[in-house]
Amino acid sequence: MRLNRKVVGWIVSGLAVVVLAFGLGCGGGGGGGGEGSNDTVTGNIGSEGGALTTPSGNASLNIPPGALNSDTTITVSSTAQDDAVFSEALSTPYKFAPDGLLFNSPVTITLRYDPNTVNEQGGDENNLRLSYFSDGQWLIVSDSTVDIENNSVSGKVTHFSEYAATSTPLPLDTIVGEFNGVPDYSNNHGYPTDPSSPYYWENDPHGLEHNGKSHYINGFYTGEEWQCIEYVCRYYWLHYGKDIREDSSHTGDALYLWQHDEERNAKGLDKYENGKTTSLPQIGDIICFQHKTKPYGHVAIVRKVANNKVYLIQQNCFLDERDGGDDTKHPEIFCKINGNEIEPFSYLGNYYVLGWLRLKESPPTNSQFKVIDQCNNPVSGAYVILHNDDGTVKDY
């Protein structure tokens, strides 16, 4: 049984006096909201600086002297987590207002998280960082840290937005899983720096590593490392010996085969529309996702179907081991089968499932590429990717 008591605390910042209600109790972790549906605090802070903490203690703000030029009314409030756009958050998101407020020097935001929530979502506390929400996605605050002992993330920021704890991606080129000997890799938001690339992003907001390298296997172009479509093309080539690219120098975008019937038929693939077929996904099928509001998609390979759940292996989604789709490691990451429809997992809340593609005839698996190079701790039986000293991929 948890007992809650309220006490009134006074924070004095210059001439401003802010009344805060702090929740005290025994047991329980951080990350939940305060009493009621909204955990909110409002105060007036001026050029002398000051601090605010929400009633639950799960969100706090520290503004140093000189960060503001004049008295400003500031509000910190929790945001509903059931909104699809916040599905990546591993703590309760908080809105810091006025939205977009700029500071003369960095201020510190600290958010508490519930380790049970992190574990349920397949996250790793060591990889948690403070992130802000912008243009439909969470972007990691570069100057942020995690305090596992106190279950909190902190970061220094120069503007207000929505903030939450999210997981940092694994380093570029890290093997995050494998299926039938074909590994998949962390793309680490690796958008190409070459403007001619279809994946080029002129102002990449993530501030992380870029990749944009073309990947080849014995001269066979599999795509841009490590986009979602690259894994699908590489898997079909290595495992089935099937070339499903647009042509020898282009993979096509994620939804190319879904949208082009003639080309798809020529590649020997059948199309099954979500909700309009009784043939549910099978191992090796290509699941096709469409963003709800933006003109791009996502593709993944079905690696297991069991108990009305579809487990996928994919690239360029979580950017960590959850992309591997291994249900023994991350049983919480799956697409749910609901009748004759497939529902996307919560992380892809901004997407819906168009359907899946399947080979018309299942050919024998391809064995011509078995065992190639060795490196430190390679995935057993995997096709290990090695780079030359100049950064180019070794042609194996």
C-alpha cells in the first residue's frame, strides 16, 4: 500500500515566490505522473535564475543567472503518453513552456523514468538520454547523461520543447541481429551526405554519425548502408538468390515493389493487402509500412509468426538489438495479428501496415555466399561486413 502526503514548499527566486506541491510516498519508481491526469508546475523566473519541480518530482528545471533577460512565466507539464507520436518515449514526456523559448545560456532539465517501463519496452538504462520532440521525432540532446542510481536523465538545453527519456542508438555498423546467417546493422540515423542520394537529408537534425556508403557483395549492389530496403535486398539475394532491386544500381525506395505491379510480378513476388486477404504473413515475407502523413515507408522481413504475433528483422528502425527481432531477447517487439489485419508495433505508431510481399515460388536457399571473412566476435554463420582502411567496404 502506498501512502501519499502533500506538503507545501516555497521556492524563492528574487521577488518571485512559487508554491509547489511535492508528492511523498514509500516505494515506487520514477516516471509516472503526479496525482490526477496532469503533473504541472508554473512559476515566474527572471534574470536572477531559479528552479521548478513538478508535484511528482519527476520533472525539474534549473535556470542559471543570466539565462533570461526578464521575468518569464514558465510552465512544466506532463503530456499524455498514449499519443502515437510519443511512442518512442521511455519516460513520461513533459512540455516546457513557453514553447520555443530561447535562453542566453544552457539550462538543465532532469526527468525521472521508471526502470520497469524501460525493460518492458526492451530498452537499456545505460543507453537512455534526454531527448526533445521536433518535426515528428525525438532528437537526442547532445549534452545529456543518465543517472541509473536515481533513475533519471539530465541534459543542458538552450530552448524549450517537449522532453522525454529515449534510448540512444548503437554505433554505426554494429551488428544488431541476424536471420539465416544474414546480419543486420545499426544505421545510427546514418543519412547520406551525398546530395545525389535519394536518402540525402540536407539538415540532418540528429547530429549523429552519417554513413551513405554503397554496399556490395561480390560486385552485387545491395543498397545504401544500412537502410531498411538494403537489408531486404541483401537478405533475398543471400538467402534466396533472388534479385529484387529496381535495377543493378538502384534498390528503389522502401515501397517501390509495393507500388509497381509490373516490376513486382517480374521479380516473382505476390502482393497481399492488409485486411483484404486470409493469407497471413509467413516467414520470409516482406512487410510494407506506410507513414500516415509523410510520403515514405518502411520494410522488414518476417522471421517468426507465433501466438498471433509477427516478429520482424529490420534495419533503420530502433537502431539497436530490437531491430534483430529475436523474440527470446525482445518478446515485446511484434506486430499483432487481429483477425485478418496486422497492427504495427507501438514504436511505429505513425505508420500503418499496407500488406506483405511473398515469393510466388519458394526457391531453395542460396549457399554460394556461406562463410566469408572473420572479425572480432562475429555472429555465428553470419556474413561479416569488413571495411578497408579508407572506409570502403571489402568486396567479398
